[in-house]
Amino acid sequence: MSEPLISARKLTKKFGDFIALDAIDFDVAKGEAFGFLGPNGAGKSTAMRIIGATSQRTSGEITILGKDPEVDGPQIRAHLGVVPQQDNLDQQLSVTENLYIYGRYFGLSRKFVKGKIEELLTFAQLEEKRNAKVESLSGGMKRRLTIARALVSEPEILILDEPTTGLDPQARHILWDRLFRLKEVGVTLVITTHFMDEAEQLCDRLIVMDRGKIMAEGSPAQLIKDFSTREVLEVRFGSERNSEVANTLRELCERMEELPDRILLYSEDGESLLEKIYAINLHPKTSLVRRSSLEDVFLRLTGRTLIE
Amino acid sequence: MSITQTRQGSLRLVNAARVQARGSLYVAEAQIHTMLKWIWLIILTAIANPVLYLISIGIGVGSFIDKNAGLAGVDGVKYLTFLAPALLAAAAIQGAMDETVFPTIQGFKWYKNFFAINSTPLTGNQIATGVFLAALFRVFFTVLIYWFVMLAFGALESERAWLAIPTAIFAGAAFGALLQALAALLEDENFFFTVFSRFIMMPLFLFSGTFYPLNAMPIFLQWIGWISPLWHATELGRYMTYHHAISTLMLWVHLIFLTILLVIGIYFSRRFYTERLAK
């Protein structure tokens, strides 16, 4: 890895007795899409606020663009674009006014910002809404506007906290496409999500977090390889029978997880495993063979699902 | 052109030192931009407020008072002349309150846009100062219009009456800064609007020597005026507009009182903004 853009060592944040971040280490390289994956309350947003140079750590070290956020917060923030979990657009202003005013906060000239607005409206597919008040926009449009706003200063690092939460599938795919394009031109992306598909789609590398700690780190593919099998067979026998057959099924596969509504059987070949189950005269009500995902990695690491 | 083709990068584009030097002005610019959306309402209020008050109370009630007071008048002048500087100060204070309290609650709670501003190179101190500067712009505008309406009503009798303009702005600034600090602490604005406006603002307006000289009140009620920025501003305003008799000592007391409020208000609003943004 080249000189990291963000580097944290034993980064800790406490709120009273509650430990939101528990001595975590991570590095983010230039041009990388780096993700924090974990359930709500894992400490992701706390980490993002510290990286965003708006919240102070309790202990440990962190440098962003080679600077300490507690000493050089404004100098660091000059090169960040921040997309918070909840949109905090100015509801009284129009789409273009939000972009204009935000650009001015970075000290950009009026002429530059006015030119930039046209590019950003195209990028966010909001040309037809340029004069619309923010409060009249749909959730997906507001999210795209928040991202466009974060890009007005052409930041070196774009920080996205749960960028697609609350969006419909189509809006999510549009956003992912836009984020890919940014990555292609060298923008470093730091993303938190509790959606495994989003983490797989967007992140070159990620850390899996739970209760303020890092459970694992690597590329999505590597994490799946390290902590799961190639395929997963999901079977349902009905909520009463699942636990009855669980012990028998455990013998047939590499690993098994029993969830309230279904049983997950981990295997390199899901179809063969299903045949074996039929062969011993067990007949699940439903069955599904799929590839392992980060959800399975999280389940393996924590014994819990991402969305509980 | 797409943003990916024209990208220069923030390292080239953003001058953090310049933002550090001018950041408060950028915030003020944005606040004024929003304010201008209601410019007609602001202009209408700025004109209608003095016209209605000066006609109804200054001339209407004043005609009865002047009849009874005879040649001595109230404090040696017509009631309208006596009343107008107090209403000018009240308008300045009300304008400052509107433009510091509402944007502060909005920025922290309703729209949370202060958190968006704080994601840029701008600091809590700069945001607080910017909001304050924008409020001063509104106060300046309101006071200027009020002053010209007073002029039209013949309520300015002194050659130094123009000094009532900076005096009223100064009073608005002092009270506005104090309320800005208070607003930054508010978690429940309903309390503020119900309790503060009814039980603090209204008594201040009624018991600050606005409609009659403060010493006309029983001594046990006069203290309300002494701690009221409106009374100090009114006394200064009367001194400027019609040579109301004030000792040099009291002149300094009024100025120092308002200055202390201003300094405390600015200090704590900057501090409370910074603390709340870092929560």
C-alpha cells in the first residue's frame, strides 16, 4: 500500500461508560473504496465523524491527509466531502442554491461554483429539478443532491455514511453507478453500510465491525474466502421441525447456522448437499442454493445477522 | 462536460487559509441569501411597524397625554418624540432576536444545516459569528427605515439624532448576541417560545420606560428597567434624538451595560455553537 491517506491506531471513542470505538486500527489508501460494515450501533458513524474531523477521539491516534484532525480540523475538512446518514440540506433553498451556498463555504469563487453547479446537476440527474425547493424532492433525489453537494469542492476523500439507506433498488443502483465513476477518477471513498450487497459492490476493502471492535479486514472476496464456504444451502422445514433436523444436517456440511426461520448449511457445492439431504429422506419445504456473501461472514464472526 | 472530465481536485481548488480568514463572511452571505427570500415581508414589517405604532400610540394616545401634560410635555417633549426612540430600540432588539434565535434553532434542530456547514472547513466560531453578522444586517436595515419614518413624523429634534441609528443597532447587537448564545443551548424550543416571550420579553417591553419614564413606576418595579437592555438603549436613544437629560456617569453606565451583554453574548454563542457541533 502506498502512503495511507487515513491512518488510525488504537482509535478509541467513549461516551461516558459506553465504548463506541474500542482501539481500532485501519489504513485507507489513496483512490481506494474503503468500507465499514456492521449492524446499527457497531461504531461506524462514530468512526466517520472522527474521520470527518468533527468529533474528537478519546484516545489513540489518527491522521487524515497526514494531519491530526484535532489540530488541523478545518485544513482537513477543506479536502473532504461528507454525506451524512441523515440529509441536512437547507430545506428553504432550491437545489441550485444548496449547491451554490455549500461551494461558497469552501471559499470557491462565485464564477467557479456557478459553472460547477451545471456539472453536478447532470451528475446527480437533477437538471429538471434545479429550481425546485428541497422539501419537494423525493428521498432518492435528496440523497443524490447531498452527494452532489459533497462534490462541489472536488474533495480528495468522499465520506458516505449509509449512503443508500431508505432508497428503493433503482435509486440505489443509480447512486452506486455515480460512486463508481468518482472512484475511476481517483476519489477515495470511505463508506459505512449495513447492506452486504452495497459493501460487495462498492468496496475494494472493508472492515467488519461489531460493538466498536474490528472483527475482520480484507477485500469482500477475501473475507468470504477466509470466513465462509463457496456456497450456502438455505433450507426450511417449518419453524417447529428446524431444530429437530438440525443435528442430522450438521453432520452433512462444513458448518451450520440455525436461524429462527431457516437453517444455513455451508458447503463448497450446495446442489450436492441438497441431494444428500433428500437421500436420507429429509424433505425441506423450501430450499435455495446461493453463493456465500458478507452476511455469512458477519454471521460467522458474530453469531448474529447484520439486520436483526 | 462531466465532473469526472474537469476534475482539478480540492488540493488545487480550496484555499483553507482564505476560508479561515473569511469563513464568517461566507456564513453571513448564506444567511442573508436566505433572508432575501422574504425581503418583501421584511420591508413591509420594517415600514408598517413604525408607522402603525407611531400613529396609534405616538399620535393617538399622545394627543391625550400632550393635552394633559401641557407645555411641559413628557420629559420636556411631545409624547411622540418621547416614545419614538424607545420603539426604535424595541424594533432593533426584536429584529436581532428574530435573526439570531430562529436561524440557531433551525441550524441545530429543525434542518440541522449547521452540521452540514461544520463538515466544510468552517468552525463553530465562524458559524456563530456569521449568523450574528447577518442578524446585524437585518437590524441595520430595520433601524434605518424606522429612523426615516421617525424623521417623517417629526420625532427627531436633536442635531445628533442620526446617532440614534448606531445606538439602536448596538443595542440590537447586544441583545441578539445574548439570545443567540441562549438559543444554542435550547433542546426544547417550545419552552422558549411560550415562557420566554410571554414572561420575559413582554415585561421588558412594558416595564423598560418605553411608554412612560421609568421613575414613574414604584421603586420595586424599576429594577426590571435597570436590567433591561431595552431601557438602557431607550435612554441612549432619547439622549440622541431630543437631548434627554442624562449624566455623563449614566451615559457610560448604559454603554458599558450593553457592551458587557455584547461581549458575553458573542463569547458564549461561539463557545456553545462549537460545543454543540462537537457533540
